[in-house]
Amino acid sequence: MKLSGVELRLISMPLVAPFRTSFGVETTREILLLRAVTDEAEGWGECVAMSDPLYSSEYVHAAVDVLTRFFIPALADVPVLDGTAVAPALARFKGHRMAKAALETAVLDAELRAQGRSMGRELGAVRDRVPCGVSVGIMDSIDELLDAVGGYLDAGYLRIKLKIEPGWDIAPVRAVRERFGDDVLLQVDANTAYTMADARHLAGLDAFDLLLIEQPFDEEDVLGHAELARVVKTPVCLDESITSARAAADAIRLGACQIVNIKPGRVGGYLEARRIHDVCSASGIPVWAGGMLETGIGRAANVALAALPGFTVPGDTSASDRYYRTDITEPFVLDHGYLAVPTGPGIGVTPIPDELAAVTSKVDWLPL
Ligand code: OSB
Ligand code: MG
């Protein structure tokens, strides 16, 4: 496959409702999309970096910069370009995994489209649909939260994840349990908002039979998570800390996680995400598919990944209308709590030209 260039496109997508986490509030998702143009086919990749470096050190404009200056030019030197050649070609550059993931995905999508093979088939999907949960932001009041959770349960979501932070943890969890009962699959995500000094307080969540507590401590505090796991009954899940298959293997060996959230962007791409799945499966650690408020482009590939055998609990792969009034692809629609795994070539979806144009703020063509 010969790459002729990559288009970098910035789009701006208003969320249906503000999404508040312990690290900030998102009202409009600013997203970088990549289109890799080859002599055989075109491929799409969505970069999950956010506007500000609050979830991770990456951010949209840094991704544009590093792709433009280093990553895309580095592909000119690759003799035989396909999806698997991208990570080795970029390996000498440190970090910037979200930017690397977007480029790898665009090239892989082009390759798969040229071959008529689907992402699910490529990654090893064993299901044609995946069970879906929803990530519920921090709200101004418990009443508002209960309304939101009630709406999602009515829509069919099979699992609820509550964002928590100090001052918004035990009370919202208790309220959701009291209103909706003990059968609801329920978990919490702290996005690094706590420290070991909060361990006793977090043990207060043990009473609510949660599936897991996600990333309570700092990204680099793997040992702290291992210590916490010894004093709380709720299973500890890592998100931010798991940046590679090696990081996953280390965290598992340390006893820092009983379950893992896999986000391809966070770990440098779908191929590394699959390796994490494999490492976890070999250790008996269940995994689930995280999300980064993706459009249909990123969602399509996430749903394919979530169809691998080790993804044994519902992920944050929600329907398009949980995020956006109008998606840039055909919308992903929940069917009794499930999303269908795309079956078409590559990621299986493409942007609808008019919808894409309506949200685009900038387009750059980078010839190779
Ligand atoms: O920690 O999982 C997270 C969104 C942006 C950044 C980090 C996270 C999230 C979510 C939303 O929880 C998941 C989604 O529905 O896409
Ligand atoms: Mg998380």
C-alpha cells in the first residue's frame, strides 16, 4: 500500500448535555479526525485527545503538531506500509499515544477496506453485538442524577457508571441503589481524584455491591492502587494507568487491578489494545471497552474491539444519541442494550459528507 498523504480535520461537536468529571466539564467535543489516502483505499481514524490536557497529557492541538512534524513524515520511510508497520515506525518517538493510535487506525482502516475485511474480523471478534453501559457525569443535585440514570435505564443501558469525586461519591451511589435497586449493574469512576488518605472513605462504597471502582488514584500511583485493593472489597479497575500491554502486565503482577478498562487511544492503538486484552485474558483479568466521547468513527472500532472474547462486562460504548444530536456517521442505535458490531470493510462506517462539513472548523492536507 502506498500512502499519498493524510488529511487532518478539526471538528467541533456539541454534546447533548454537559459531561462533568472530576477533572472538568465538557460541553463541546473538539475532535481531530484523520483520513489516510493510499493508492488502494482511504481510511479513517479518530484521535481521542481532548481539548485540554486534563485526562492525560495529550490534547488536540499537541496531537495536530506531533502528527504534522513527526509522525506523518516518518511514514514516508516505511518500505511496506500496512497497519502493523505504523507502531514500529513511530516507536522511537516518546509518548503521544492518542496521536499514534489515530494514525495507525487510519492506515489500518485503509488496508482493511482495500482487502474487504472488517475491523472485527481483523481483531478477533467473537460476537456480532456487544452489551452497552453508560458513563454518567457528576450533576448539580441527586435529583438531577436520578432523572438521568432513570432515563438511561429506560433506554435499555445494561450497566451504569457514575463519575465520582470527593463530595460526590457515597451519597449518589446510595441514592441510585435506593431508587433503582440492587440488580442494576453499577460502578464508579474517580478519574484520579483521590489519594491513599481516602482509603477508609472509599471502603464505604463496599456496602453497595459495585462492579468496580475505576482509577481512584493518580495515573502513576500503581502501587497505591495495589494497597487500596487490599483494604477495599470493591474490585479496583485501572484506566489512566494502563498505557501499554507492559503496564497492564506490571499492574496485574502487583495486584493493582482486578479488572481493566481498555481504550485504544490511551494505549497507542487497536493492535496494542488487543495485546492488553490478551495479557489480561491470560491472567484471568476481565476487560471492558472504555470510551472518550467518540463520534461514530471512533465508536465503530471500539465496538469491534468490545466483541473480543475477554470483554466480559458491558463497556462505555453507548449509542450516538447519548453524546450527540447528530453523529457524523450513520448513528449507532441501542437495541435492547446492545450495539451491533459493524460488518463492512475496515471500521465499517464513513462520515456523511454533509454532516462532516457542518461540524468542520479546519482541514489540512499533508502530502507524503
Ligand atoms: O475516564 O472513562 C473515562 C470520557 C472522557 C474521558 C475519560 C473518560 C470518559 C468517560 C466517558 O467516562 C466514556 C464514554 O461514554 O465515551
Ligand atoms: Mg475512566
